[in-house]
Amino acid sequence: MSKYILSIDQSTQGTKALLFDDRGALLCRADLPHRQIINEKGWVEHDPEEILRNTVQVAKDVVAKAGIDKSDIAALGISNQRETSVAWDRATGKPVYNAIVWQCSRGVAICEGLEQQGYADVVRRATGINLSPYFPAAKLAWIMQNVPGVSERARAGEICVGTVDSWLVYNLSLDHRHCTDYSNASRTQLFNLTTLQWDPDMLEIFGIDPRCMAVVTDSDGDFGETDFCGWLDRPIPIRGVLGDSHGALFGQGCLEPGMTKATYGTGSSIMMNIGEKPVLSDTGVVTSLAWKIGGKVNYVLEGNINYTGAVITWLKDDLKLIGGPGETEALARQANPGDHCYLVPAFSGLGAPYWDSRAEAAIVGMTRATGKNEVVRAALDCIAYQITDIVRAMGESAGMPIGELRVDGGPTRNAYLMQFQSDMLNIPVRIPDSEELSGIGAAYAAGLAMGIYSEDVFNVLKRTSYAPDMDSATRDAKYQGWQEAVRRVRT
């Protein structure tokens, strides 16, 4: 009898169910969007109960779409939007407030207050990440401070908090397990990278009672069993849980130190596996856990970029230069080779590795000959330049060579961009034949844990490769021009 792995990829915009066969091949996908709740202050929320309902529904939909018997599903894996934060009643499972989305900066005053008290370096050294409202610690602190009664109930042990994986596992598991995995825990700004436990100092600094916190479980560990709220005739184990970027790293097969992946989406996450010991970076990238799988912890360096695919959206929606992303490759190839303009997309400041929130976007080096084609090419080039910045910073911090970059996401279909990326990094760029890397990673973790897959599963994905084809003098001149353009927009 066939054995299938069901994977849920719960992301910012929606929830996907992915079904994999016993070889690790993706058979079918079903997805549903959920509401983006944005108020007049620009605060961003999701309805956790809507996410739960959609999770159950997409599981039903993918099974119906694939035409399989649901009793043949062997296990569940979950990947999730990472820093989005939820608090709920331990007894009823009901949220006490909407989920606060990773994009939401309402915790900025909390972080500024802690920075003024001298906690910024303390937080970074304990958790590996910079003090920021981006992470769950400040979001959960905001809930404790602003939602009536929650802080008191938390001290009474009545409140659970966590990231979206915790929320789903609690509600899907038959025994309502309050647990999270190491990858998600490491992104909360409440987890100590050295002790591998919730940090008591961080919990005290942010005002979160330790009893609120989830049990931290191996990423391929036992997260209980689920019948999907009564839909399945028999429960199945939940055996693979990973934050989405960590799932993509695992799905890409980046299992050894030095192996690096970049996800090209609206923004980008670049991750480098650095092995079993943490490295605190002074080059603008952060340290997190990759996972704990097979009883072994791996760490990563990570850099996040706000504007990669979003630059293409800006060309289309705001400048009206293109009708869609598919036009950019041909326009870039038609651009004047002698034009040297650069687009620095600091629309909301510069993220890693610069961390300059006051920088402003600019097109630098325009001449009278600069036109539509040249601006479009500069928009594609800035994606590759930004990723090159981070990959170089990672190599410097880790002190280890990066032999290739494994990539995923919609923009990887652009052959011009992929070739330019390879040229700028001077290493091969490799693209898998699937875009569902986060869900693939969670499925592979679950399938390996169940003994359904072997390490050969990482060979299921077929890859297209781009090799560097630019002379060093040209590469150096182009990259130096980019660095000068960035210097011009920084404050």
C-alpha cells in the first residue's frame, strides 16, 4: 500500500497543503488565502482561527484533488511563517488576540525602551539576533501590556504563546500539545543559542512568564497525533516542523557546513549552514538554529532583504514600465551595455548587512542615455547585488568557502538574473524543479523520521545550473560601482 506524506506550508498570504509519494515526489497541491488585517496605523494581523480552518480545509482539498485514500497518509509535516506571534487560552484553545504578523512593527517602542536601558547587546549575545520589533519577543510583550487581563492570566499559567507552528500543533494534536521546534524557537528572541533553552533573562526583560512558553522539540520529533479535527478515520503522527526558511534550507539539501540557499520572494532570506557551533557575526547577518534533526543541532547565518521581487512589483505597479515580471528578462538583455546606472532599493531603509533604517532609495549614475531598458536591468541587477552582499558577509563571518548557491522562488525563472547572480558571486547557482521548498523540507523531515524516506530523497529534485561567465575585472568594476551607489544613499 502506498504511503503518502502530507505537508502544510502556512505562509503569510495563505495556507498550502502538499502531498508527497513514498519516493518524496510532489504529487499535488491545494491552497487557500487568508485575510490580511491592517489598521490605520499600518499594524498587520491575521485571524488564527481562520488559519486553522484553512489548514484543515486544504488538507481535505489536496486529498480530493489527488484522488487518494486519506487512510494512506502516513504522517504530517508543517512549515510556517516564522515570527508571526499568537497567544491563546490554555483551556479553551481560543486566541486572546489576533496573530501579530512578522511585518508588524507595533513593538518598536518596547524595543527602543530596552535599547535605552542598555539591553541591545545583551539580547544579541544571548539570542544571536538584533533587538527588533520584527521578532516575537516584542510582539508578545505588546500583547501582555495591551490586551486586558492577559498578563495576569499568564502569571496564573492560563495562557500559551508561540509562533504559528505552536498554534497549529496545539489545535491539531489530539492531546493539545504546546510545543515548538528549535528553528522556530531560535527566531523568537527569547531562546538562548548556547544553552538551547528559553532564556530566563530574555523572558524577564520582555515581561513574559516562563509558564507561557512551549516545550522545545526536535524538528523531526514527536509533536503528537492528529485526525485533523475529526476528518481522518485514524490519527497520524506530526513528525516534521520547521520555520519556512529553515524548511527551504533542509528541502534544498543544505545539510553540511558552508552550504547556502537563497529564497527569492517579495523579499529574500539567505541562509548558510554553519554546522554544530554558533558563530556570532559582526558583518551584519544574524545567527539562528537551522534545526535539530537526528538528535543533532545545526546553526545558520541568515540575512534578510526587504526588496527583491518587490522591486519588480514596483516597476509594474508604480512606474508602469512593465506589464509583468516575464517582460524583464528581454528588456534587460536589450539594455545598453555602456550604461552604468544602479538602483538601490532602500524604499524602507537598508536591511542586512547594512542595517540603515534611514537610507532612501535612489537610481545612481543615470545619463541622458538611461531609459526604460536600463532601469529594468538595474532593478534585476540590484537583486543579485544585495544577495551578493549577504553571501560575502556570511563567508567572511563563518570563515568557510561557499561552493555554490542553491536558490528557489519565482524570480529564479529569469535566466538573465540567475546568470548575473552566478557572475557576481563567481560560483554556480543551482535551481530545483520545484518552488515548494519550505513544504518539501517539512515533508522530508517527517518522512525521514518515519523511515519512509532515506537520504536519497534529496536527489528527487532535479536542478538547473548557471556557471559564472564574467571576467574578474568586469565583475570587480560592477560590484565596486554597486558599493559606491550604496554609500551614496546611506546616512
